[in-house]
Amino acid sequence: MLKPTFRKISWFFLILFCLCFGNACVKHEDSLTVGVFASLTGTTATFGQSMNEGIQLALEEVNQSGGLLGKKVRTVVEDDQSKPEEAKSAVLKLIQQDQVLALLGEVASSRSLAAAPDAQNSKIPMLSPASTNPKVTEVGDYIFRACFVDTFQGSSMARFAYNDLGLRKIAILYDVKNDYSVGLMEFFDKTFRELGGEIVAKESYSENDIDFRAQLTTIKGDAPQAIYVPGYYTEVGLIARQARDLGITLPLLGGDGWDSVKTLEIGGKSVEGSYYTNHYSADDPSPVVQNFIKKYQEKYKKVPDAMAVLGYDAANMLFDAIRRAGSAEGPKIRDSLASTKDFQGVSGKITMDPQRNASKRIVILKIEGGKVKFFKSLEPS
Amino acid sequence: MIKFFQQIVNGLALGSIYSLIALGYTMVYGVLRLINFAHGDIYMVGAMVGYYAARIFTGGGSATRLGLVLLSSMLVCGLLGALIERLAYRPLRRAPKINALITAIGVSLFLEYFGQWLFGADPKSFPDLIESQQAFNFHGVVFNNIQLMIFIVSFLLMFGLRFIVQKTKIGKAMRAVSFSHVGSQLVGIPINRIISLTFVLGSVLAAAAGILLGLLNHKIDPLMGLMPGLKAFVAAVLGGIGNIPGALAGGLLMGIAETLVSGYISSTYQNALAFILLIVVLLVKPAGIFGKSSQEKV
Amino acid sequence: MSGFSFNDIYNAYTVHIVVLIGINIIMATSLNLIIGYTGQFNLGHAGFMALGAYSSAAFSVFAGPYLLSILGWSPLSFAEHVGFMAVGAHSSAAWLPASVAEQFVFIIAILLGGLAAALSGLALGLPTLRLRGDYLAIATLGFGEIIQVVIDNTKSVGGATGFTGIPRYSSFFSVYLCAALTLWVVGRMTRSSKGLSFKAIREDEIAALSLGIWNTRVKVTAFVTGAFFAGVGGALFAHFNNYLNSGTFNFLKSIEYVVMVVLGGMGNLWGVGAAAIFLTILSAALRRFSVWRTVIYSLLIIVIMIARSKGIAWKFWKKKEKGVSLSS
């Protein structure tokens, strides 16, 4: 009775073993391997997918124009299921088993923070397209980001609200479960109060919530002049609708998490007259932007959102750094990335600052007449 | 003062959504003693099917369109519910409770992840089958027509279900099955059919809830059933699980409690409230508000 | 030349998986005591793990440096600590080697984590004792959710951003030592004559009561012990991961462990251990299916449950020789 089952079990384990480590058997010496880790499934799947789409587009282009250092470039994409511990696992596998020369990821700061220590320790450069929490690059000198930090974004909106819109009393409705939202809230709060404004209310919700009327009713009672909603587009449209339902006609302000067609689709008339900070503007006539939008629409049949743009830019920044370094070695790529200057991305001219954060301009967009329009841009001070 | 009334109104509106979902939960628990974790996800499927149906049935007035959308959604969900029961729950009917519980969780996860692949993880915008307008404005206390509709529908459904369970032959069979599986078999009740029927009924309710929510919020996504499902279950327990008016009462109560806590104490603990309430209820009166505490016989 | 090199097998990733297996063994075994032996449906085990993880990490990060300096060592910077072995720190006058001093801090951290989790096990266990089956399951689920919300709102441990800078004290050795300890303790507890009372409660509470077993005490013991080891697992996890986020300790994580217990066989010590090993490797192996991984995993849960139940139900049916059993 024992022997057959024992054999069955050992076969099973053998198969499992091969599944686990099988891809180590295949070597890819004739191509450069870049690792990508993203949330392709789970609660923030849409962001991971967008980011990956941007990266894949950049990959396609670089291979079409002859690859890098005479070799083709390939990516290994790992899904972290929107879980931080999976991000760490994914990165370890990419580094150890797939022997990637660099990493692209992640969107969420919490998952970047989970993965960064291992990238740093293995001396593999990691470039996060969209993690905005300052702590991410503090992990070590191999960790970079292609976007601005929350400090910059939150304070920019605060300054815009105070100086340009003349607002003095603002209420904030933020996502307590999302470090991005919490970060923006904190920096906006700090800067706005430093300028002399007043934060009359701070209410919170959790991502994936469907009802915000309780918080909105409270905010309404505190009589602000505007509401800052630094959340993701997945909730923003709904928040705007429910606010208008309750009779709140105040302007809404937001961050780059708003950037998606879904905001207008779901929010409709409710988001009319709102402003939000972003990395780029879709109606920017510059050929870099318009070309990208055209190519993205051709490939994916939809309009790109901020994550796709950042994924695309980050991938290209990395490819550019490899090209300038002339080598596929970790330390050389790292140094090359660190010396990125005036790189022309879709999201503007990017220069890597000494803290390895991208120094680039921020744009303020306004939703007007059912469309998102460029309103103003602010350069880093 | 206005703020307080508005919060009460908000609470009732939110609560009626929980009630709608809780009704289905409570029915299935009544006959099977199983917490169907997948119920919240069937509600999601209902909303998704409604979304696609609305894009197919573009002609006709808004009433006919809504009717067709509801019908197709209820059909698909009813079938889905029966299928899940047949494939995943029936084999486990005599197994230890915990196995059935985990299987239910497995089904829920499967629907969610598969839904993310099938429907795409992006939230979708549910079409405006009914124009959302302000139905009521009393000195600043407002609510809109769809919220009113959900509130009324949950009451109607509660009475309807109650009628079915108390006054019809099938309802009697359902009550018999929920009382004792062996006993009902002894008197010749085809329990497999009755249980399937209960599932279908519960799933149809979930589909309706999904469509209504799509009309209210306009945002639907594959994970939309997760939290509301859990909260609706808490609501059902609050009102007495297995008890139909209890599900309604529990839902409304939870909606109000959540809203008041968020408005007057702190919005950060809003989600925890549902579970704190649950634990309190389970400790104080496990049978729920309308439930009867049963003595376990030796 | 393409082929297998030794590094393909023995590298940081595989070590990572092996250590994870060890931690999962601890988690599954501790849960086995609660669900498997005592029959108490606990769907909030990840909450115990979270408490253990966060309290031990808080100790290491906030109190650790002071303790180390007392022992004569200055704490390493975070960057230096991210290594697979705690590299020697800078000392002035020390009477213990660096790694030993740090392991000393680590042991205290682990005990603290276990204690914190055990206390919560007491707090949860005592009031919820009279709940049966499904109700207890939901109450424990609620407990897990509440813990998550509390952590999210505690700024000092990072809140939504997460807890960074936890020193890497765990190693293959410490994790498997604790795993062996857990197995030994749970094994001894349940194999004694007193241990039979756990199973008695699982089988029939009223009968157990009539035999003079003090149900309350036995159930609480199960909860508290299970929680303690879950806390230990959490502490080991925290010091292995260097980073904590409340999102890790959610309902899904609790379910992962419950599946291990049911797959291994309720109350089967080695079975559950084997199940923990198997499911952890499976999870890693499924990675190559990318997006389909989660769909496959959920389907597998359903299949495993049905297959397992057919087996268990059959065994139960055979054992119950009383009366007539109708089939439909």
C-alpha cells in the first residue's frame, strides 16, 4: 500500500521542483534580461497592468531599433498579486533565477519598499516608475525612481490652491489604507498650513469602499471652500458623484492617481471643474507625447493613463542608461542612471537628483467641458 | 441637526444595500447552514452581466431596457448559483463544516480572480439606465431616486420572500429542510431540488442587488463583492441569521451604525466597526435581534 | 554552455523559499492545535501573526539599539543590516560577539511577539468560547480585520506605508529551530492523556463536559498556545522580511493556513507539516503561470476540499455505526 503512493508523491514533488526551478535550465546569453514586477492581479491590478503595458511598448520599440549593446532586450514579468511579501519573493526570483540586470517596479510604494532591500543588497539597480513615497529611495543607492515624490506633489497642489485659486479653507478626504494617499495628504496639509491656509476637516476612507456619504456629509458641515481628494481614480469618480448628490458644489482637487479615463467615465459631470496634479498632459502638442499616445492606442486600443506613461518612461530611461554605460553590469548601470540628465520622456525632461528621485516638472490639469485640459506647469524649485 | 438627519438618511440608504445582499445570505444559511462566501461575488457577476446586457439591449424605453437587463442578469446568476451548489457544495454536504466553509471561500476567490481576467481588473462605468435625480430635499437633507428605489425594493423583497417562505408549499419545504435534512427526506421532500431552488433564489436576489448598485454608484469592478459581501453577512448575523426580516433590520442597522460612527467618531475605523459590532452581537446575543436561541440537545 | 549550475539551486531565492516553508510550518502547526485538534474554527490566525510580527519588530527597532549598546555594541545602520547574515557591528568594548548579542535581542523580540499574540489569543478566546462553528469562524475573521485596521492607524509602526528597517535576525537555523520546537510542544501537548481532551472537545463538546473535562480551560489553552506560536512565526517573518505591511496579514493569509491544516488532516501533526511544505512550494511553483496563478490556486482549494472531504466523510460514515443513515 505504501510503495505506489510513495512513488506517486515523489513524482509529484519532482514535477513541482522542475516547475519551480525549471526556467533556470534555459540560459539566455544572447539577450539582455530586465526584470519587471507588478501587480497584475489583486486589488491594484489596473495599475500594474498599465505600467507593464507601458514597459512592453518601450521594449517593442527598443528591439525594433536594434536592441541594446547589440543584443535583443527581453523582460521577465512577475505578478506580485498586489501583496508586499510577494513583491519581495518576485524580486528575489528575478534576481537569482532569471539573473536580470535591472529591475523595473513597482507602482505602490509599499511594494517597492518590500522589494528594495533585496535589490540593494544584490547590487541590482531598481527603477520604480511610480512609487512616490520618499522612503523608497532611502533604502540604498541602487534604488531609483522615475517620478517625483509626494513631498513635491502634495506641496505643489497646496501652493497652487493657495496662490492660484486663492483658497484658504480646504477639507481633505484621503485613503487611509494607501500610503500614496496618506503621503500626499500629509505634505499638502503641511504646506497649506505653512502658507497660512486652514485645513477644516480630514476624513478618510479605505480603498475599495463604495460609500463616502458619511464623510462627505461631515465635510459639508465644516464649510470648506474646496476638497482635496488625493486618491486613486477607482474611488475618485464615485466620491465626486456622491458629493454632488449631497449638494456639495465645491471644486475638487486631486493628485496623479486621478489620471485615467475612468475618472471622467464614472464621475461624469461631477468632476467638472476639478484640478489635479499629474506627470504629463494628454493634450500637450509636443510630438513626444502625441506619438506615444498614438502608438499606445494602436497597440492596446485604449488611451494611456499615468501609470502607462511612467512605465514607458522608466523603461526608456533604463535602456538609455544601459546604452550610455555601454555595459550590462549592475554598478555601471547604476552610475549611469544616477547621472541621467535632461532625459526626454513623455512625462517631461527628467534629471536624476542626488537622492535618486526624478527631478521633473509637474503639471496641473483641469477637467473642463468633459475633457482633461492642461492648465499650468510647475518646475521643481 | 440637519447633519444628523442627513447621516441617518445616508445610513438607511447604505443599509438597504447591505439588506439586499443579506437577504440572499440568510436564505442560503437557513437551508444549508453554510456561509456562502461566494454570495457577494455572485452579486458582482450580476452587476457585470447587467453591464454587458445594457450594451446589447440598447433599444426601447428605459423601463424595458432595465427590465431586460434585470432579467438577463437574474437568469445568468440563477444558473451560476445552481451550478456552484451542484459542483462545489453538494459533494460536501455531509463533510465537516469547516471543509464546506473553505470551499465557499475558494469559490469566492475563484470568482474574483477569474472575474479579473474575464472582465478586466479595471472598474467599469455602469450605464445610466435610470437618470439619477434628487428625489427629496427637505431643508438640506437630500437623497436621490435610486437610493429611494433600493430602500423600497429591499422592503418589497423582504415581504415577498417572507410570503414565499411562510405561505407557499415550496416555502414550507424550505423551512422543513432548514429544520432537518433527514426529517424532510423521511417525509419525501426532494431536498436536493429544494436546496438548489434556494440557491437560485438567493442568487437572483444578489443579481438584482448588483444591478441596483450599478445604477446607484455607476462603478463596478470584479472585486466589488468582497467587502459588501462580508458586511452583509455581518448584517444577517446581526438580525438573526436564517431570519428574513432580521436580514433587513440588520442591514439597515449596520448602515446607520457605520454612518454615525464615521460621521461622529472617526472615519478611519469605519470598516472595523462592522466587525466590532459583529463580535459584540455574537457575545451578547448570538442569535441576533430576531433570532431564537436554540438549545443544543444531547 | 547551458546547464544547471549549483547557484541555480542554492541561492537567495531558494533560501528565501526554504525559510518561508519553515515559518509556514510553525503557522500551520499552531493553527492545527486550534482547528485540527480542538475543532475551533479560527479564520483570524493571520491576526495573531501580525501582532507577533509588529510587536517583535517594534522592540527590535525601538528598544533593540539601547539593549545592544548596553551589551557594548552600536547598532548597524539599516543598509548594513540587509544581508543574509548579521554582519559584525562596530564595537567599543563588548563581552559578546556581535552576532550573539543580536541573537540575544532577537530571542527577546521573539518571546515578546509570542507573548503579545498569546495575550490577544486570551482576549479573543475567553469571550468567544460559547460560540459554535460558523459563528466562531466569523468572529475570528472579524478579529483579524480589526487588527489590520488598528495597525493601519498606528503611525509609529508605519501605518499604511509599512514598517521599514527591521533588522535581519532570522536565519535558516533560527526558523527551523523554532519550527522543531513548535512541533515538539504541540506534539507533546496533544499526545499526553491531557491532550486527549482537545480531541474530545472537537468530537463532541457536551459529551466532553459530561466526562468532567473543563471545556473552557482546554479551549483557552488551545487558543493561547496556538496564538503564541503564531506570534513566534510572525516575529521570525518580520525579521526575515525586513519590512512589514498590514496588507500581508489579511483574511487571505489566514485562509492559506486553514487550507494547510485541512489538507494535512485535522489533528495530524506530520500531515499538516507536510501540507505546509507542499503548499508553500506549490505557491512558488505556480508563479510561472503568471496571471493564472491565483485562479489555479483558488480552483485547487475547491478541488482539494472536495477530494479531502470525500475521504474524511467516508471515514466518518464508516465509524458511525449507530442508526440508519439515509443517502440522497
